[in-house]
Amino acid sequence: MAAEKDPQKIDEDTRKRLLEIKDDLKKMGVNIELSDNLDETFRDIILAYSKKAGEIQFQNKMTELEKEVGEYLISQKKFEGRLQNRWKKPFDLLDFFIIQSTEIGRLYNEKNREKAAKEQNFIFESLIQLHGWACCVAKEIMVLMKSGYADGANARWRTLNEIAVICFFIKKHGNEVGERYLSYQYIESCKEMREYQKYAKYLRYIPFSKQEIENLKKVREKLIQKFGKNFTSNNGWASDVLNKKSPKFLDLAEDINLGHLYPFFKMASNAIHATSSKSLYFKLGCPEGKIIQAGPSNFGMADPGQNTAISLLHINVALLTLKPDLKDLVTIKSMFYQLGEIQSAFIEVHNGMDPNQLRWE
């Protein structure tokens, strides 16, 4: 950088090295012409060398790719085998719980879809869509845990907790809130469209047409007319029932008595937001914080594992108690027993681990 700003401050050794680089570039087929402006000459030499050297390094790295990646995948596979053997019981129990939950959603949708559509039952539509999403997130969590990424798994649980809260909130407050929730996607689309439009040219993407913008704005205006001006605020779909212009997630959670999980929600946020340095030093996969974790770990599966089971149970309960029959109630009770088994299994493995053991052993 000094060469770009003030060539007079470059010492003789540096000047000599830059000229040697110029000669090296010439051997590579890149000619840099000397000019009276040494500042420009040195800048051109540095830019040309970094480009050519980067190209050569890239080509060299590509020749190493197959060997390095192959060795890494073998090492990771062996680690995952050891990890999954260690956590086998709780992993199997939670896998089974997720499989059951997915089947519950499929059967409930088949049983109630036609009637709900005729009745414009927005509660059903909201909850069945959220339930499907929850099953997908739970499976993502399992993939992360089985690969040794407890903090990533807990970060995904954060979404599962949000889904559970929204399910109970819509169920509590009725069909209009369900309609508001489903319609709120257009408010979000308007916000996202503005951000996209702002940077489209910079990103070299195709911007929205004037007609596309106008069409979405018309939808937005109709929703404001129907639901009120607060509908456009953050979480505006919930603003009227909570009597708050921009309710926060905690407001929703406390309204349906799930606020007690908020401390765990905040803990999970550490693995998402880099705006706080807390995320640097608090790691489920590195309980003592003595190393900089840059890969998988055997530790920390108890929190995301238990949390996933708890929130997935909440979501199943919200769905199955819309119009429950005896079979649904039996299923819910069975899943509560399963939750106890899952929690005990995760705690047992967690308590049996040696904190001094290497994270990847």
C-alpha cells in the first residue's frame, strides 16, 4: 500500500524486490512498462503479480483438490461414526420422534385439507404449513448434530421455537390472525423488493419492472385497507391482538405462556449473530472455551437435542388439538412419554463425557 501512496517512502530493498518481480512477470509472459511515475509502475507490478501468482496458486490447488478433499471426507466420516456411536440412543429416539411427527402431519393434512379449504380455515392452513416446516427443520438439526455441529443445530432449533410460538399464537387468537399471518408475506415481499431494487444494478441482477413493483404495491395497499396501517410494521400481523404497533417475538411467546424458553432462544442466537462477541467465546461444542473451534465436536448435543424434542412436541400438540379426537389425545400422551425418554438419554450421554477429552476423538 505504501507504493501506491508515496513511492519516495519505499526503501531501496523494496524497490529492488519490486523490480525483481517485474523480471519474474516478464518470464511468465507479462510485461510491465516502466514509466516516469514510479507510483503507477509499482502499483502495476503488484497488481499484475498478485493476479498471475493467484492464477498459478489456484491451478496448483486444483491438483491437490481430490487428495485433500478425499482425506478430509474419510476423516470426517470416521469422526461421525464415533460420534453417532457415542450418542446413538438419544439420536435414535429423536429420529423416531421426528419420523412420527412427519407422519402425523401427513395424515392430518389428508384428513382435514378438503374441509379446511371449503371453510377458508386459515388456522389449519397456517398450522399445517408450519408443521411441515418444523419437521424439515428438525431433520436439518439431526444432520448438524450427527456431523458434530451442536451450535449450528441449536441455531436451527431457534427457528423451531419460533414456529412453536407462532402455532400456539394463531391457534389462540383465531382465524383472522391466521389470515393476517398468511397475508403478511406480501408485506415482507415489499420490503425485500425495495432492498433488492436498491442493489440490483450493483449486483448485476435484473431489477423488478415498474409493473411488477406497482402490482405488489397494490396488494400491499389492499392489505393495509383490510387490516390497518399497523399491519406493515414488524410482526404487524400480530399487532392488533397484542395492542402493540411492532410486537417483538418475546411478546408473542409470553402471550401463549412460552416465555420461559426465551433464555434458551437467546442462547441459541449466539450462534447466529456476530454483532456480539459473546458468540466468540460461548460454544456448546467447546464447553470450556479453551480452543478456537473451527470444526466439529463430540460435545454439546444435549441442548439442541432436548430443545428440538420439546418444540416439536409443542407443534404437534398445537396441530392435533385443533379438533382432537380420542386417537389424537392418545398420540399426544404417548409423545410426552417419548419426550421424557429423549431427555433422559441426552442427559445420560452428556453427563458421561470427559470434559478433558479432545473434541474430535
